[in-house]
Amino acid sequence: MFPTRKNSTIVLNPFGSIMVSVSKGEYRYGFNGMEKDSELKGEGNSLDFGARIYDSRLGRFFSIDPRTKEYPFWSPYSFAGNNPIRLTDVDGEGPGDPMHHKFLTTVAIEIYDAAKAKGASTKGALLVLAQASLESGWGQSAIKYGDFNLFGVMGSPSKRKTSHGSVKDYSNAGGYTGALTDYFNKIDKTWPDFKAVIAKKDFTSNDIDKALNTGSSYPTDAERMKGKYAYNADLDAAGNNNYGTALFKQMNVVKNRLIKSIDYQIEQNNSQIKQIDSNLATVVILTEKGRADLTTQKETLINQNAKLTTVKTEINAVQ
């Protein structure tokens, strides 16, 4: 569930404690999943990256990069090495992790495979990925707190809390696999219509809203008290829940970023394979074990490329 802020009411929370606070304000995260700092400069004009504050109007930080000595060829005020298509800025401390690359080529593939194993279509698997990327800021919150929580599932034990309640810690409960298992169990129990949606080859944002009781299908307080849960209870300033629309848009964002990240990873893998081949052909002092280790590394890279290529081909076909 998205964290909430001011102007709250009390409703049932299907993921944890019975009563939770529901926001009537806007979602507090913005560009690169960073928290908005809108009190001084207006809505969305200032973002807290952790190490320093970013002005989204200028595309620049207000202070120098703490790691500026590592990048003498870039301005200490620049964002992502002036290459935001390929790079992101890790907590405001210099460029790295291209396009949420660590999340997209590891955890995202695990989520994608888990969704497909549960009967999701390729488009449905992208929908599940859209949820994970929105709920966890492209995995950043799960990495920051070390709790492996990708979908804002409430429960205990917990390392952190939001106004929805305690966020469940999966570090000793199966990691990402445990988080995914709980997610699908909650879907089966509370939103069975959503499971039917992700199994379809095609669906609309309205289909998502109907299945999750969001959008125009957002239940009244009385309906919620009778157990008709809305997956995401955060309302905008007008009192509307736009979760289905947000997820539908996020699917396209995930698709485009995943394709770019896959291309980047395959490029990196091919470079390593080329270097391994060169070492196997020219380094005569390699021990038998060293040669076997390099061969194993090469096979691993080739297998990863094959997997990534398959995923790319499948999601490329999604309209």
C-alpha cells in the first residue's frame, strides 16, 4: 500500500491491523521514487534524494555531489552524469544503477516468473511488476530497509511502519520469494477477480479498478466495513482513487525500462564473454580449475542472455 500523509480517515486494512489511516492527499513520491519536499518550492519542485536535494525544474542538485572527487570530468551539481536515459543518481551520491538496473534484471525477472507460474499472461505479469515498482519505488524501499517487501504487505515482524501500519519483514521469511508468496495469497483471498484479470491476454484500467475495488469502483466506508476492500486506499485531493489508471500507465513505463535494462545487461554480458574467450585462448598459465571456472562463468552469462532475450521478446509483443 502507498504510504499516507495528512487529511486521514479510518478504514479497514486487509493486509494487517484492522484500522489504518487513509490519505486524502497526493502520493508523496516523485521522480526516481524519491520523496517530494514541496513545502518551500511548490508541488514536485524539490525532491529529497537523501544525500542532497534535487530541483526538478533545473535538473540540478542544490549542493555538490559528496563523491565529486570520483567524477572530476562532471559538474558536481549534475544529475546522473548528465545521462538520465542510461543512468540514475544513487541517493544523490553520483551516477550508478542504470535505469533501476539491479532491480530490473534480478528481482523483476523473479517477479515476472512467479506471476507467469501463477497463470498470469505476459501482460498480467507486467501488471504485477507495475505494482511492485510503484509500491516499493522500484525496489528501493525493500533494499533500503532490507525487508524484501515489494507490495507494501502489512504484518509482523516488522522493521518499519507507515500510516497504514507495520510493514512486514521478509528477511527471515523467504526474502523476495516469501514476499511474493504472501502477495499471491492475499490476492487469492481478498481480490480473486484480480487473479482472473492478470490471466487475461488483454485488459483495461477499468478491469483493474473493478477487480481491486478502486477507481470508479472504490467502495464506500460502509462497504469497506462489510469487507469490500480496496487494494489501495489512498485518495487524491478530489477524493478519487486512481490506482487502476496509475498501474496501467506504470505497465508501459516498466515495459520500456525493462527492455532498455535487458539490452544493457546483454551488452555487458557479451563484453564479459568476449573477455573470457580471450583469456581462455591467450592465457597459457591458467590452471585446470581456473579454466573450468571461466568456462562456468561463460555458460552462466550465456544462459542469462537467453533468459533475458526470452523475456524481452515476450514483453515486446504486449500492446
